[in-house]
Amino acid sequence: MFGSAITFVLKIFGMLLSYITVLIISRKYGASGAGVYTLTLNALISLSIIGALGLDMALLRFVGQYNKTKNGNDKIKNIYKYVFYLALPFSLLLSLLLYFFSETVAENLFKNDIYVQVLRIGAVALPFLTVSIVNIEFIRGLKKLQISEYLRSVNRPLFIIIFLLALSYSDNVVNAIYALIGAIILSMILSFIPIIKFFNKKKESVDVYKSEVKTKDLLKTTFPMMIVLVITSLLGTSSAFFLETYGTSEEVGIFNICFKVAQLISIVLVVVNTISAPKFAELYWNNKRVELQKLLFQSSKLIFIFGSILSVVIILFSGYILSFFGEEFLQGKQILAILVLGLLISSFCGSAGIFMGMTGSEKALRNIISVVFVCTLLCLYKFVPLYGLLGAAIISACSPIILNMSCAFYVYKKSNLITFYMPQFLNNILKSNKS
């Protein structure tokens, strides 16, 4: 319980630092600079997920499954080495492609020459970010949640703020990208410390090449999860990409600030998933259904209660919150309200998506999210040129609702487990209607 509380505090503190980072950038470089920074960060995150080939989530699942089992440590070490030696070369290839095609992307996709420079700078950091993602999920699978959460949420924005303050003399938004790159590299270096300690443990008397986890089993898990992770990342950022293509960097900046503020609704969901994901894998694969349903219920209840409270607070004080980032962001009040309502409704479905990823339903999750993603892209292509920010906000609000409801329904049909939370008064209404 104490460890979970620390993890929650670290997540909150990390989100606070990330908001301070965006606040500094938006005030220093305006909505346009904030748009360039957030779009570059989103592009790097999406590419790093592709570079990891979904192996990071496979690590999380298999490390959670084999942790604290007989001969488990050597099996886990063997899996990590395999993942590392596969993900690193692929991320290096993506880095080279991003560097050499940065001009084409900037001119044809974003229609903004500044992206030539920032994408080339970002290409240097791409392999470091990929390795960092893999390392963090490995540490998380070992249930070292406080360490993994510090590395995931606190470390990078903390270093970015330090670098931004050191570069305070410059008004060029490219310096914010340099700060981001420096923070990514330092974060990756720090992520190796707990892994090296784990590897230095006394080896068990088992031939690691006879591990129960076969290469084909690992790959069978990784490819669907890579698609899921990439699309999940793009679902949250595709609106910004379309706004940059059909609108302006200022609109991208306003949208991303509103989206980031709205993400406060998901804070409990993110924290719960961080803590619960390895537990889902452990309980499911050990066939402890009663404990598993209890964990799902407790998780969804927390998400429902805190999500509702945060939604009301954000909508009531939306103008005051947005004014912190600058007066030009106040035009995003309606956009923020739409995004908040969308995330609130979707969060009621609980941890259905991450549960599917931890319990062998990767292909079903891939299929669901792929259909939602294609529909989202088609809607963005149709409506963003016509309605701009408003169209992007409505579509971005509807996508997670459809996705999470579909996942919750699938989990219920397949496993007869309920991931969503239903307050007692709704239960009473349903019972009275049935009678």
C-alpha cells in the first residue's frame, strides 16, 4: 500500500513537472513554439514505440509472469537481452530514415521549414528514447514501481526544465528541442542502473537457452502489441498532425495545451494501470479469478470517483487554467470542455485495454484499436479542414470512448470479467427495471 502511494505521488509530481515544462515553453515561445515542441515530442514517442517493436510490453507481460517463479531470474534476463539486441538496431534504422527524410516530411506533411532542423535533432535521440522505454517496462515488470515511475514521469521533465532554464537567454524554440534531447539521453543512462543491479544478482542453476519463453512466443506477443502501442500514441496525437497540415502551429499549440490539461482526467487511470498491469498478468496466468475481479473492481471505482471530481474542477476553472499558459490559449475553453468529457466517459470503462494486453488478447486488442484508428483518421481528414479545432476536439473525444467501450465489452464476453465501475444507484435502477 505504501509503495502504491509513492508511485501515485511520483506520477502526480511528474505530471506537474510536465505541465511546468509546457508552461515555460508556451510563455517563452508562444502557441506556435508550443505546437512545434509538442508535435516533435509526439512524433519521437510514436517512432520510439515503433522502434521498440512492441517488445517493451512483451517484457512487461513475461517479466510479470515469470517474476518470483522458480528459475525466473535467468529466464527474465534472457528475454531482456533478446529484446535489447532486437530493438536497438531497428531504432537506429528509424533514426537514420528520420534524419535523411526530415526535409521531405517538413515540406510535404507539416509544410513548415522549422521541422527540418528539429526532426534532424530529434533523430539523434530516437534510439536513446527507444532503449529508455524498453528499460522502464522491464523495471516495471520487476515490480520496482517507484523506480520505473520516477524514470517514466519525473526524470525527463525535470531535466528539460533544468536545461530550459540554462538556455533562458535564447528565444529560439529549437533550444527547447535540444533540452528535450539532452533529457532523453540522461534518462536512458539512469534507466540502466537498476537493470545492471538486477543482472549482477547471483545466477540460478538453469540453462537460459532452455527458457520456457520461446522466440516465436515472444514475437507472437510483440507484433500485435507494437501495433497497439503505436496506434494508441497516434490516436492521441493524430489531431495535432492534421491541424499542422491543414491549419497553423498556433492551433496545434492551443489544441495540445487543452489536450494536456484534459489528460488530468486520466491520471488515476494511468497510475492504476502502472501499478496493476503486472498484477493483472500474475493473477490471470495463475488462474486467481476472484482476486482478479476484485482488483478490476477496485481499480475502476478509483478511476470513476477521481475522474468525476477532476472533470468538474477542470471545466469550472477552465478559463483560469488556460490563462496560465497565455492569453491566446483562452480561445481553447470549448475545446478543453469537449476533450474532458470524452476522457471522462472513456475512463469509466476502467483498465480494459491494458488488461487485454496482459492476458493474451493482444490480437483482439490490435484489431479493435486498428478499426477505431482508421475511422478516426477518416473523420479527421474529412472534418478538420472544415471545422478546424472544433472538429479535431470532437473526434479526439469520441475515439477513446468507442475504443474503451469496445475493449470492456470484449473482456466481458471472453472472460466474464467486468472492467468498468457502476455506482450503486445505477445498479439499483437496473435491478428495478429487471424486476
